[in-house]
Amino acid sequence: MVEFMEGFRDELARQWPAPVAIRMEDISPDAPADATFDAWLEQKYKNRRIDLIAALEGPGTKLGVAFRNKVRPAAPMVLAGISAGRYEVFRSLPNVTGVTIDQNVRGLLEAAARLCPGTKHLFFVSGGIKTTEEERRLWRLDAEQFAAAEGMEFVDLTGPVTFAKLLEQVRAMPPHSLLLRRDTIVGGLTRASDRTKAMQQISEAANGPLFTIADAYAEDGSNGTGTVDYRQMGKEVGAQTVAVFKAGDASAVPPVPSAAFRLSFDWRQLQRWGLDEKRLPPGSDLRFRQPGLWEAHRGTMIGITAALAVQTALIIALLLQRRWRIRAESALRQQREQLSHTLRLATMTQMASSLAHELNQPLTAMVTNAGTARRMIARGGGDPAELGEILQDIAADGQRAGEVIRGIRGMVRRGETALEIVTVAELIVGVRRMIEPEARARGCLIGEEIAPGLPTLEVNTVQMQQVLLNLLMNAFDAMESAGSAARRVVIRAEAEGDATVCVSVRDFGPGLPPEGAEKLFEQYYTTKVHGLGMGLVIVRSIIEAHGGSLGAANADGGGARFYFRLPAVRRVAT
Amino acid sequence: MNVPQPLIFVVDDDASVRRSLARLLRHEGYAVETFTSAEAYLEHPAPDVPACVVLDVRMPGLGGLELQQALAGRGRVDQIVFITGHGDVPMCAQAMKAGAVDFLPKPFTDDALLEAVARALARAKTRQQKHAVRERARARLAELTPREMEVFRHLIAGLLNKQIGAALGTAEHTVKLQRGQITAKLGITAVADMVRLAQQAGVPLAAVEKT
């Protein structure tokens, strides 16, 4: 009834300029007629102004007519939601008009007949405790007349039967049968859900398709349900009411047929009975069609999908962009680490032989010492003091070997990208320890000129060590053919102002090639017979990644000087 | 008789290795002197007693092989046992060809080292002996005048006095006189002994053309 009232009010507000007070008395279909109720109504409205009485459907009509008789015989009345045939009964009453709706049964039956051609039997069931004998008779009349017109046998199953018996009856329907039901059946069931369930049982049991006339659509197993669009009806009644206000007398307003009748079909049931949906009357609803959500709402679906697609596309684009950027960044980082690793390995290969040698020294000493101790003992107990010394030496050499291995491991470990605060001195100490074996193997001397009080650096230690190692190895290579006196490398570090530290590696080799330093930085350019030549490219990229710059020049007194500047950081005093 | 104690030199830039080797060798009864670099060893004069050198190949500055060459250039015949952290075959071949006693990759067993050292010392001893003999022989031959030396050469070539005279353009009588001098100076009469002396001195035997 909410929909009816909405439609009714909207239409009144739309068409009638003055506000209209509406009182509604809702008579529940389940409530039996009650003398007490009538008296109460009478009392309520005895002294109130009533400009119009609108009565809705069968029960309402009955009550409305009786009420007007008792309380306000002069009030105009609009009878709504009854069939034209029914309306004829009241036509003779004064000051009455109506909004008739009589396609309910007829319309549904016509649709049903079209869907099920060759129907021979029309079974009818209706009623329930709320329907009056009168109602039942009228509805049945419509169905009966239709059946007669169509040449169908008409069978009324309505009656005081048990539910079980009813199920039996519908099961026993012969082929080419239709079952028409009006509203609820099965006396005693007061809850709508119970009634729906009961109907579903009937539908399942019936040996023919079920069609329903109902107040509201329910999924009760009906192939087709005729329902009333109450909002629409409310509008129609509102319009009729305004017409009566304007006319002053309801009899001057002819009754109008309603357009509120709706047919809704259940695709699933149609499938079950093999009924062709193409035979459905135009303008009816087809519900629960499986692929049909798309078809039925295609326009909306396309619109929504498009909108979603655009949105999704946008989102995806953003995600991809972000992911690409992250991936690009990480790819760049990975590449640099890869290069760094390659450099490390290349340096490693070059240093591997000298590192192996480095490892061999403590091992040799240990083996020799152990042999000596063995001999001492074999010759009749050694001097404990001497043996003690030997063991001490062995232990110390073992430690030394471990450190060499640690050094190798440190070089091969990948993936460090963290920055840390280090002093230039610390950096150089670490590098010297690593390059010592190579330097000795090549007979090169490493000198340091580190200015005191240098500001600290915030760098990736491993990468910076790589830089220095690379520059040193290049220096060694440059002095390959030089005499022993010339095999010197000087590492120099000084501050340039407060904010910059300049570190250089200077050798006493032949100096930079005549083409200048820039060629050296070209990827893969190498003057070495062995070695990658990639070193300087990586070095430069590491330095620049740290916000610094790399350069090279010939040094006074011969040789080349490779230098890099890095931004300095002041250690926060603790 | 005072047997000169064999002397072993250890040349390795690594302190642990030096220490351990010295300890082992001293325990075996050898006299050991250690050097931290090849240059330092080079500056040390050649020993009178039989000696050998345990020499590391890879060192900063002058390497082991270079030292070997340097010694040879100075005419020294030091017996070398090379030790190395590198198992380098070409290096090893080169060292052996140049007269090394052995080439031991590190880490070596004490047995292997001691055996190589013993061999080296034996070779050194032999060489020294040979050298002594040679020097003695040379010293003896140095007593001869050049003319006498020429006669001596022809004698060890197996020529008769007459033939020597003809070869040298002197009278047989002169040759006979010179031969007498040779015998007196060298204390040798038989040509066979002269030959042996010449061999000891390293004098080539086929010095003259036979006419």
C-alpha cells in the first residue's frame, strides 16, 4: 500500500494546488470483518470533514461503500482496483466513479494461453481465509468465461481441502493443463513466507504450468504472475480524485481503466515447461533469465561495464605505471648491482690467484709447524715450551686464513645498497687490506696521503671500496711494464671546503693516452690485454649515484691521477 | 776434522712461513739464515760452505725466478729449492731448466721439504768439491807459462814431441825441455794424468789440429 499512497500523494500534489489531508484506513485482507471495527471507524470520522472517499480493491470497496452509507453519504467516492464487471454493481450508486482494472485474470490467461497453445484444461484455485466468497466467485467467473471462450475444460479446485489433498489434485492434472491461482490458498497459513513456500510446493507438484494473480510478485514457482503496479494505480486514483474535485460530483467523472496491470514471467519456469519466451506479450517482464541479465539490461550493463572498464583501465594504467617505475628503478638498481658484482668478480678473478697465494701462506706455515712438532715428539718428547710456541703459531695462522676467506666472502656478497657513515680513513684501510696481496704480487707499493680532520662520508661502503679497488687495479696495470722503482701508487684524500671530499689515486705509469681521459670512460674501452674495461664506467656511475663526480688528469712527475669528489657529511656529535 | 755445517737460506716475504721453515730446519740440525726479500739475499756474499736456498717464487720486488737469473749472471751456482703458492707449470719448467733442485707447491709436507733440501745440499757439496778441485787444477795450470800451456794442450791432445815441435814451429829438443818444465811444475809425468788435470781444470782437450 506504500506504493499506492506514494503514487496517490504525488499525483495530488502535482495536480491539486491546495494541500490535501489524507487519512488512510488499511484493512488487512486477513482480518475478518468486525462489527467493532466498523463502530470504531464511525466514531472516528463522525465529526470530521471528508471531501472524498477512495476505496481500493475488493475488500476496500466493500468497506468503503458501507462506511459512506453510515457516516457520509454525500461524499464522492472513487472505487479503485476492481474489475469493470465488478464496478457495474456500484454504478447505480450516486456520486461514484472508479479506476477499474480488469485485465488481471483475462490478461494473464490470454498470455498463458498464448504460451501454452493447445491447453485443454484450466484448473483454478483461489481463496484463502481472506478472500470472500464473493471475491472468489468473481475471479472464478473471469476464469470460467475465459475457459469457455477458449474451449477449455474449467476445473475449480478451490474448496475446503487439506494441503496434501490439493497437492494430490494438482499432481493428477491431465496433460495440456494450466493451473491458475488467485492470491493465496491454503487456509491457516498467515505468514507470507509460509504461503510462498506452500505455493512452491504446489508448483513443483503440478502437472502443468502455474500462473498467478497476486498482489505482489513472489518467487513462488509461477510461470507468469499478474501483478498490479500500485504506484501507477495510486497515480490514476489521484488523477481521478482531482477530476472529482474539479467536477464537484463523482458521477460526472467517467470511470477509467487502469494501466497498472503488470505481467511478470519466470524464465526458469518457462524453461521447465518448454514455453517459448518469444510468445510473451510485449511490455511484460521476463525475470531470472540466465544469460539474460545481460540482455535485459544490456544498455545499462554496457554503460556500467564501460564505466568500470574506463575506471579499471585508469587504475590499471596507474598501477602499471607505478609498477613500471618501481620496476624500472629496481631494474636500474639491479643493473648497477649486477655491474658492481661483475666488477667484483672481474677484480676477484684477477685477485683470485693472489688471494689463493695469500691463503696458502698461513696454510704452509701451519703444515710445516705441525710437521716439526711431530718430529720433535717422535724423537722422544719435545720441549713443551717449544711445542707450545709451535701450537700458538699454528693457531694464529689459522685465524689469518679465516680472515682472508672472510675478505673473499665480503667481496662476493651482493645486494648491499644501504648507506652508512664512514671516514675516508676507514674506507681506505678496508681497501688496502683487500688489495694487499695483489699489490705485493705485482710488486707495487701503496702510499697514503690522507689529510687530517676530513669530514665523513655517507656512502655505500662496498660500492666505494669497489671504486677504490678498481682505480688501484688500473694503476697497477698501468705500471705493469715499469721498473720496480716506479711501481708506486699514492692514495690521496683532502677536503675541498666544508662540503666536499676529494680522493685520488695516482700512479707513476705512462699517464693518460693522448686522446684524453674521456675515452677511458667509454664503456668497454680498454687498453689492458686482460681485464674488462668496464671498470671506469661502473666507477663513474657509482660516484655519480653518490652525488659526486669523477675525473682524470696527468700528474706532475709522470703517471695518471684519477680523482673523485664526494659530498661530505658531518657526523653528529654524540 | 771439522765438518762445515750445511747452511740453509730461507727467502720468503711471509713471516709465518719464514718462521716455520727456520724452526723445522734448525730442528733438523741445519744452520738457517732468513731473508725477507730476494734483494737482501743477493747482497749477501756466496757462502764457502755447502748451502742451499729455500726460495719463494712470488715476492714483491724481485721474484724468485728473477733472483735465479741474477745469481747465474753473477756466476753463482746457488742450489735453489723453489716454494710457491702457485702451481704454475711453465714457471716450474723454466725454474728447473735453469738449474733448480726442485719446485714445491705450497703447502708442502715437511718430509718433501727436507728431502729436497738434503738433495740440494748434496748437490751443493758436490759442486763445491768439484769447484775446489777445479780451482786447484787451474791454480796448478796457472803456474805454466803461456808457451808451456800450449805444449801442455798438445800433449793432452795425444801428440808426440816431434809432432808438437812441428805444430808449434820449434825444435823437438825445445819441446822436450818444455815438457820437463811442465812435469816439474805440475808434478805429473804421465800424459793420462795431465789429461785428468786438464779435465779438472776445465781445459778443452781437442785444442789443436793434428797435422
